Amino acid sequence: MSVPRRYERIEIELPCRLYIPGEGGLRFEAFCTSENLGLGGLFVTSSFLLRAGLELYVELALPDGPLAIRSRIAHVVPHGDRAHPTGMGIEFLDVDAHGRETLLRYFTPSRYAAFYDLFVAEFPHLRSEVPLRDVSLVLNLWEEWKIRSEGGPLSTASGAPPPPALGGGDPEQPRGTRARR
């Protein structure tokens, strides 16, 4: 039985740089391409694999400039897996305020784009005043507000939330959540 994803993903190919800083330079640097992106992480296809749990930085090549995020390798899909491409699932660990806003503006599921097309068809004069990236920001914040009001974590809060429990609930609630009544 697989655990459902905590965050929605969009399929997108973005150039990515993975790196680990070291004294006086880089300890490690490699380049790969994302297969999908979510507000909590991404999956990169690659011919090389790093060990699960390794902390590193992912630099996403976004249209407005690169965005570096402290991350960790969450899982690895090994060579020879016939069901999935070889690569690594990478979880974002620490997203600062600028990075959070950038991700919320850039993360645009197809349903947001469809909504935007209907919006500007009805109000064409607003196309230049309200670009799709601003609509994505507002809709993503709306989704987070709904999750938070239900007691869930912010999807891009600093420090990725722990995976959901598979068994019974723990009486101690994680920080930033509240019990439902």
C-alpha cells in the first residue's frame, strides 16, 4: 500500500543544479532535469544516484532567475526499475520568504491555467494587470489557507513537515497544527 503524496505535482522539465557546499568551494556539483515539481519538492531524472537522506542544495533554473533551496534526497529510483525512470525524489527542507513566494507564483497546475484563460476571456482588460503568476500566487495561498484551517501544515513552510503517520494518531500534535473538534 503506497502513502499518498502530501503535495500536488505538476509535470515540468526544469534544468536543476544539485550541489553540496564545502570549505573553499563545492564538495559536489551535478546537473540534471526535473520530471515534476511540487511545493514540497521535485523528482529529478539522472544517470547518477545519491543516497537517501543526503542533504544538499537544489538550484532550479526558473525564468526569472535561479532559485536555490536546501533539500534532502527523500527516495531513489534505481537503475533497471521498469516502472519508473531512474532518478531521485528530493524534498525541500528550508524555503525562505523569497523562495516561498517564487514557488507559489511559479507552481501553476493546469486547472489554474484553465481558470486564468476563462478569467481573461471574460475580463480581457485585466490580462496585463493580473498575470497568471499572480493568480497562481493567490490560488496557492488560498489552498494553503484551506489546509491550515483544517489543521494541516503549510506546504512551503520552513522545515518540511514529517511524513503522515501510517498507524493510529499520536496524541501530541506536530507544531503548527491543531486538533479537529
